[in-house]
Amino acid sequence: GTFYAPAAAAPPEELLALARVAARHSGRIYATHLRDEMAGVLAAIEEAADTAHQAGLPLQISHHKCAGHRQWGRAIETLALIERLARRQDLGLDVYPYLAGSTVLREDLVDGHTPIRLTWSAPHPERSGQWLAEVASEWGSR
């Protein structure tokens, strides 16, 4: 998915070229973790939908959400957009039924409002299960 490196660097044209290769084989779909689930979530949904539509593939949005406290409540916008796009193309999504998420630790995901629990760390396995804020405080970081 384009949320993660190195795929995040891929321009829409590259994604479309790959999707067109997949479209040559029956039963394929364009499944993606959106490029942006925060402020740019609407543009990311449109990018994924356009890529799938232009390639002639059904779209599957993985783990639909509006991430980060500033985006809370925006599902009204995203679901309206998805509903509109689903009129022109085969489009599905999944969501997970809990409040927690799990991903790589990226600086842009640390907002100071959403608590982050470390699930594992290769260089610091003793930190598994601790809150990032606790570790940062112990290490004298912010």
C-alpha cells in the first residue's frame, strides 16, 4: 500500500501502470492501504478509486479510517465520497471493529493526543508493552 515506504514514493502513474498489468489477469482487484488517512484522506480515496477505475479493476480499500484526532468525525465525508464512487465502479472496504491500530512508528503519526503503545522493538525488547510517552520521558525526549 502507498501508506508505507517505499510504495509511498510511487506517483499515481506508476500505480496505474501496475494496476493495468493486474487487470490483464482475470479475478484481480486493486487492494490498497490509502496513501493518506489523515488530512489528505479524501484525495487519497480519489487517487485509489481513479487508479482502479482507469485500470478496469474493482477497488478494495484496506482498513478504512480517518486517522488522528483532527480527522475524527470525517467518516461522514469519506463514506459519502465512497458511496458516490461506488456508483461508477466496483468498490469495497473493510474496517476493524476496535479503536486501536497497528502500524510502523512514524513521526507524522505521533500527535501528542493519541496514546501509542510499543508492541515490540528489536533494539529495545524490554520496551515492549510500554507507552511511547513513558519511554520518551525516561529518555529525556519529547
